[in-house]
Amino acid sequence: MAGSGSMAKTFRDWNVEQAWLLPPTVLDFVPADHLAHFIRDTVREDLDMSAILAPYEQEERGYPPYHPVMMTALLLYGYSQGIYSSRRLARGCEERLDFMAVTGMNRPDFRTISEFRKRHLAVLRGLFVQVLELCQKTGMVSLGHVSLDGTKIKANASKHKAMSYGRMSEAERQLKQQVRDWFKKAAELDANEDRLHGKRRGDETPDWMASKQLRLEKIREAKAALEAKAREQGEQAPLPKEQRNFTDPESRIMKTGKDFVQGYNGQAAVDAESQVIVAQSLSNAATDVQQLHSIVKQIKTNTGRQARELSADAGYCSEGNLAILARHRIRAYVATGRQRHGEASAKGRAARAGKRVSAMRTQLARTARRSRYRLRKQTVEPVFGQIKHARGFRQFLLRGIEKVRGEWSLICTVHNLLKLAKTMRTQ
């Protein structure tokens, strides 16, 4: 097994060749060309799992845990089937033959699966590059044309659990007054304590009061966080409309189509030839323009090469971004936005845009439907469609931007694994 080496740590047996009466081996539970075999064997044989195995070497002897490589294969296979929750993954291990072919009949419970994912999330992010390297080895990554886009994905939080700084200040004043009123009333009733409360002490905090105190504490904490952020940005105080979510404070309200979601902004740069994701990232910024530079650098880091062409929609268009693409010698096809009502002439538009944006507008207008920009729509948008609709990933399970980045990386890793499996079947 790749990356396992000689290990002192003892794990529960995970022998997928174990003989059975009927069927004869666990490998026969599903057809030989089934995706379950491909993902299991890729994880076992082609990926370096040493970073996930290493922490177990330091653990004291005890009841053997489930094999970390098996658990990784389970996560990746479950994601490939559109199954993300730990409870549904655990149920698959008990009820589905394809899951049994991955786990060798092991049945980890949902708590074990959940804790494994949380414990190793940072290391699991590194699998993206390893799987991308496998795609490169099979000739799937040409980098002739790469399309970049972002997609808004719901956080594990409701947008109704967010509150603006101005509303926080108002709610804080109201709650403080209610708390003061209760203490005043309690003091007035002290003289009648025995008659009013019987055997009770009479100074217990009522349930509604405890709830308001907790809410007041949460509001004060959220206000303090917004105020600290404002100071870091050199501002005296947050804007009244500045919001913070109580459930996942690092998520943001973002516009998606005609609606708004409490979520994150996932980015993917996709190779036009194979629809393999060659770079990915995630932020809590609602806009895309600041994401391009890091993605361009990541393409080179991940693949050792740079894209020859890159297309992106108007959300990425700026003088700075076009300069970055030129500096990396990437031929750019970036939309400059639609003409707004009242913009009568190209000369007038050019006056409002920088030289690079004006030149890009002219370039795209000249080539029109023959422009390489048309590749963007058929390259990256289908990838998001496959992730969100075919595999049903529409909301993150975890909270906090670092954990959510780990989730997004796993989603992109599985997408590339599926592309790799399809290519291997046709070779």
C-alpha cells in the first residue's frame, strides 16, 4: 500500500481479498468495472497516505481504529455517489454492496466517520493535487484553454440568523432594559418572598430571562467582532448594514441569481479539453475579481505549467487582473460587462475604462461568436452543474472558512476522480 511502510500501529483487519462462502470474495459484491473498485484501489495503491497514517504512530495502544486509508476511500466514494452526511455514509456501509466493496465489510458508525473527517480535513485537502497529478499522467490536462468561474454555495447556517450592526445596537439596548426591569421587579418582590415563592429561594432566574441574557451575550460578542474588524480596516466603527451570522460568523450573505444565500464563494479553474479542475479555492468574498491572481498562481503550482489561455466572465474583469494575465503570458478572454443604458458610444465606454479593459472589449467585439470566450460556458458551468445537480452538493456540512475550504477541496477532488475513472475505462 502506498505510503504505509512498516507500521507498529495495529489496525482492524481490512482485507478486501478475504474469502467468503457466497460470494467468494468481497471483490465480487459488485461488477469488476464498478467505480467502487476504482476509487478504493486508487486510494490504496496510487495515493501517498503517509500524512494521514502518521498521527496514529504516536497513539498509545488500545482498541484498533478503523484503517485510515479505508476511511478515506469511504469518504471519497460516498461523495462520488452524492452522499455527504456521516449518518448516510454509515447507513451505506450497512446496506449497500458497493460500499461494502470499498470498506471490506467494515461498518464504522456515523460518529467515527464524522470525527475522522474533522480530524484529517487539512490533510485530505492535499489529495486534490495528488489526484490532479494522476490526471496529468493520463494526458487529461492540456492547459490549452482554462476557464475560471465561481459558484455560491450555502453555508451550514440560515441567513435569518444574521443581524446587522445597527440592528445589534438596537437589540442590545432593548435587552439591557428588559434585564434591568426584571432585576428591579425582583427587588420589589423580596419583601413578599415567602408568600410568592414558597419553598423556592425566590431569586431564581426565570427561563425567559436566561434566554435574553444568552442572546445579549451573543449580540455583544458579534458586535465586538465587527468592531475589531473595522479597526483592522482603519475604520472607527462598522457600517450600520455590516452583518454577522450567529451560527457561522465567517459565512456571508451573497447574491445568487434572484435570491440571496448565507454562504461561501467556491472557485474552480477547469481545463477545457477534459473538464478537469486544475485549481480551486474558496472565500467568503461575494465578488470574484480578487480571486483570479491566486488561482493563476495555483495553476502553475499544481501542474508545473501555466495555462496558455484563460476565459472568465465580467466578474473577474479589471485592469489589474488583465495585467496579471499578461505578466504570466496567458492569452486572456475576459468579458467586460454589458453596455449600460445610456452608454452611446465605444469612445464613451473607453473613457470610463482603463486601456487593458478597453482593448479587451474591442477584441471580444471583433471576434464575436468566433471568440475563444465561448469556451467558458461549455467548460466550467457544466462542472458546477455536475457538482450541484448530478451529485447534489448544495450546502456545506461544516462551519468556519477553514473547514469549509477542506470540504470544497474534497468535492473538487472527487470530481477529478470521476473524470479520471471515465478516462481509464475508455483506454
